[in-house]
Amino acid sequence: MADAKKTLRVTQVKSSVGRKADQGQTLRALGLGKIGRSVEQVDNDCVRGMIFKVKHLVKVEEL
């Protein structure tokens, strides 16, 4: 399975309330929005950049 893309499980652990608006929008773009919600995203530069922007609000696991 050389085609298999690496994926990341991103879990929101803190609220976006009181943060800059673009951080909340980044969480929504990742598919998050509530504490405890998890999504699986493809591991690429675009997603890594979004995660870096909200790294203080999320937990990331490699799958």
C-alpha cells in the first residue's frame, strides 16, 4: 500500500472563545468546533499549517 496517505487525528481540547477570530475559523476549517470533537485529516503541508496556527487548542496524534 504505497498509496496510503498518512493521517492525523486532531482533537480539540480548548475553546476558541476569547481567541482571535481567525483561530476560530481555522478550527471550523479543520472540522472542529466543540471541545472533545476529533477529526482525521490527511497529513500535508496545508493541514499542518492550520494545526500550527491553533496548536494551543488541539491535540494531534499520528495514525
